[in-house]
Amino acid sequence: MSRHLPPLNWFRVFEAAARHQKFTAAADELGMTQSAVSQQIRALEERLATQLFLRQPRGLLLTDAGRKLLPKVSSSIENLKNAIDMFDIGPRIGNLTVAASVSIAQWVIAPHLAEFSTAHPHLKTRILGTIWADDFKSSIADVEVRFGAASNVGHNAKRLIPDALIAVSAPRNDPWNTYPLIEAVGTTEGWKDWRVQSETVLSAEPTIFVDSYGVALSMAVNGVGIALVSSLLAKPLIAKGQLIQIDPAAIPSSEGYFLALRKDNPHACDFAEWLVGKMGTST
């Protein structure tokens, strides 16, 4: 009987935390929040039914199980990197490579890419969906749209705004407080912060947890519940009538979407200008 592997990013987080012996340092390297790193380590420990770290005030210590797992995980990650090095994935003349947060790729780029392609019929555009900060470091991209805190996304990246967090739901007639709340884990602000500025009474606590605003948005569109997400992603769907902002409250977010590009590439400049215009944002 085959066993399903835990998500590979859990192992990547484990390896970084073991190497640094601190969740905070691992979070800085991976472009994640400390909370997200801690949650993924805990999820891996629960999946393996064993403790991997001893949490101490000044850092982490690997347990015996953690020490046994680390070399196998490190070796596997190195093998994957070596496998990728066999392929020439760099951009060529007439190609445009865009590395973007999966949420941006799904909800902003994909619905409108045909428009850009029509305006640039001879350009081959490659979209890379990314999760970790390391994905951006290893990709040879002309345009990048990164998600994270300003301290993690690089000095040349500019934040796309406005990107406040708003509460959205599919159109419905039932009272809002009967719908479950959906929360994206690993971000600094959440429903508790939104409630401070809202007069709408909702469920006591979130009951559905996901790992990105994009997944939260998908669930909201499909009527699963009310999601707290970036307005950058939600506003196009609100304009189409697929979502409703249930309350005018909007809270600032410590994490956001940041745009970086190779300014010496005219295609990259064209795409960045088009994307910013499509999102109705400024940098």
C-alpha cells in the first residue's frame, strides 16, 4: 500500500530550520513569516507522528528523529537542484519569463494574458508559479511578482498598491454571521485585526485555514465561506459580480505583492506596465 508524501515545502522548511536552528532565520531565508514556518514544522511533525525539534528560548535543537531525517532531506533537495541544473531554462531572445506568486498568476495574469499575447503576437511568454523566496532566486525571470514582507522580497522590488485586506464572499442572501470564516495562515494580520475596524458581526473564530490568499479567494468564489484576502486579488472579481465585499472595513497588511523586473529588457517593461495597468495599481 503506497503512502502519500507530505507536501515537499514542509521538508524545505524543515531543512532550513534545522540548518539555522531558528524559525525566524529560516523564515527570512524562505521569504515566509515565522508563524508560517512554525505551522509547517508542526504539520510535518503531526504527519510523521514524531517530534523533530526541541523548542528552547534561544533556538532549536534537533531530536534524534530530526537528526536522522535531516541528511536524507538535505540530500534529496540537493539532488533536485542538480536535476534542474541539467536543463537550460533561461530566457532567450523573443521569450519573456514571468515568475509570479501562484495567487497572482491564477487570479490576475491568467484571466487577461490573452490580451497581452494579442498585443505581442511574436513574443513567447512563460509563466512560472512560485511559492518560496528561493524560487525567485533560482529562476531566471524577466519579471517577478513576489509575495512577502518588504524585508524579504529584495531591494529592487516595488510594492503593488492598494492591497488592504478585505472580507469577501460569493453573493448570498443569508446573514453573514452564518457563514464560516476562511483565513490564510502564515500572514501577520488576520480576522482578529479586521474585527477591530468592522461593525459586522461574524462567526466567533475562523474554521477553515488555507496556505495562500489565492486558495482563500477560490473558496469564497465557490461559496465555501467568507475570506479575508488582498484587495489586489479580490477587486476584479468584485467588479465582475462574482464576489461581494461584505463590509467597508479594510486593514493594512504587513505582507504584500512586489514587482521586480529586468529594466534592460523592453518586453519585461511592456509586461510590467501592462500588468500594473490591468491591476489598476501603482508602485
